[in-house]
Amino acid sequence: MEINTILRKYGDEMYFFTLKKVRNEDYAQDILQNVYVKIYQHLYQLENESKIRAWIFQILRNEIVDFLKKEFLYTEQQETININNDSFVDICCFNKFIDELPLTYRKAVQLVYLEGKKQAEAADILNITLPNIKIRIKRAKEILKEKLINCCKYQVDKKGNLVGDSDCSICQSNKI
């Protein structure tokens, strides 16, 4: 079967399937372009033309999964708080809260945010997996956020970011 025939026969179905999964027309088009290239490059490997639809949609599903993984990692990196920023480190009880973290979380935060190591590097140093370091950092951030909300009267906006000025009696007594 030729690539043009495949695209005419399955193109619309592939597009709507992709759009349903990623919910963005531009992303769907990008994914489909990659899929078209893969179909073209590997069409000769297809042994049974009666299974072409299943083969095409397996390629498509794999490409969507790859895209979503990349998008998740990118989003996660964008949402990472830059703790090296001096103004953030100076926030009220920040150092105290870091010291109060459980040791496993504290080491992860110190390596990644305070020493500027990449998560993969920190995982190697701590002799743990990359997903494990990510979980530790996520949990540490949740604990820190909760402490800043409860102690220092910060609030969380609609996007989940901390906002407001510190109104903490502990912080005020440290300034005196």
C-alpha cells in the first residue's frame, strides 16, 4: 500500500484520534507529521497489509505517549521554583523549614535547588533513581508550601503558586 493511499484512508481518523488525546491542533499536527515520517520509513516492514490500521495506530499511540512524556517533563521544569533566587531564600522561615524537612527530602532539595545540580546528578549522588528524586523533591515542595501557608500566612493562587507578603510572628521577631 502506498503512503498517499494510507493517508487518504486513515488521515482523518488519525487526526481526530490524536486531537482527542492531546487537545491541541498544533500539537496534533506535529505528532501526525512525525507519524507520517515513521510510516513512510517503515512501511516496508509491514508483513500483512490486512493489519495496516492496527500497525498505524500503534505507531500513532507510541508517538502520542512520547509527546506527552516530553510535554510533562517540560511543564514540570517550567513549574520548578527557582530557589537559588536570593529573594526567595530570604523569605521568612525558609531556612528553618528546609532544616525541618525529613533528611531524605532535605538532601534532595539541597542538591538540586541550593547546589544547582541536575536531578539526574542528584539521583546519582544519593544512589537513587531519577523518578525517586523527582518524588522526593515534589514532596519536599509540598511540605514547604504547607509550612509557608500555615506559619507565614502565604496564600495559593489559582495556578498553585504562593503569593502574598509574610505576616509571620516568627519572622517578625527574627527581624528585630
